[in-house]
Amino acid sequence: MPKYLCTVNAKIHIIKEITDTIEIEAPDEVQAEEDAETAAQLMEKTWLEHPELSYKEFYEDIEFKVEDVEKQVE
């Protein structure tokens, strides 16, 4: 049976989870929730430099893609 050399690329997706509290002034809970989500999105640099970032890391997914296949010469 012939042998093949296959080049495979693996993309590893890792989720880093952080929980923090943001103080929001709003007229009601619904608006506070929406404003908190908007505020969190605007604080990207703060999240990336958060002191707890390195402590909670979760494996999420691995995608594989075969980039090349060559028949091995015997």
C-alpha cells in the first residue's frame, strides 16, 4: 500500500474567561444590562490586561485542515 506525507494545519481555539463588576447608572435593570454590555465591549484593553486573565483558560475547539498531500517515493 502506498504511503503519503500529509501536511496538516491545526487551529486551536482557546477561551479565556474573566468575570468582573462594572458600575452602571441606568433608569432600570434592562437598560443597565444593555449599558454594561456596551461598556464591556469598549473596555477591550482592560479585559486583555486583567490580572485574572492567565488563571482561567479553557480548551474550546481544534480545527484541522490538510494543506498538502504528497505520495512518498519508496
